[in-house]
Amino acid sequence: QGIFGSNIDLSDINSVDRHHNFKVIATADDFGLVKVFRYPCIETTSEFIVGKGHSSHVTNVRWTSGDQLVSVGGNDKCLFVWKMLNM
């Protein structure tokens, strides 16, 4: 619910994954952004942390068994590994 802001089409979010600690979720979108929200995220005005680096849409995000987040780009064909601190 809350990952869809007021200006986002339902098809703009390509992937969502919840961390194993049940405290945060990550999203991948068509704007090249990786976002991390607190979980549960039910308000459309929910705050989030933004990871920038992909040059085009992000096709997938997944948490590792540690506190790292892996994101895969579409046209840029890049794989990013994000380290999350203070979760």
C-alpha cells in the first residue's frame, strides 16, 4: 500500500522484498531507484531511503541472508550490492 506514492502507477514498481527481520522492505522501480521502507508500510506518505546508481529501470531486489540488498538493473545490466546499516 504505502510503497505506491500519489504519483506512481501500479506498474512502476517491479519488485518488492521483505527483510528477514520483518522491519524493512525494499522496492525496485522504473525510475532507476531502489527504495527501503519501514515495514509494515501502509501510508502513501511513508518515508523511505533512496539508493541511486542504476541508469534505467531496476528489475529486481532481494535481501541476502545478511544485511545486504542486491539490485539488478534492466538496460544497464548492472548488479549492485547495498549494505544497510542501523536497521
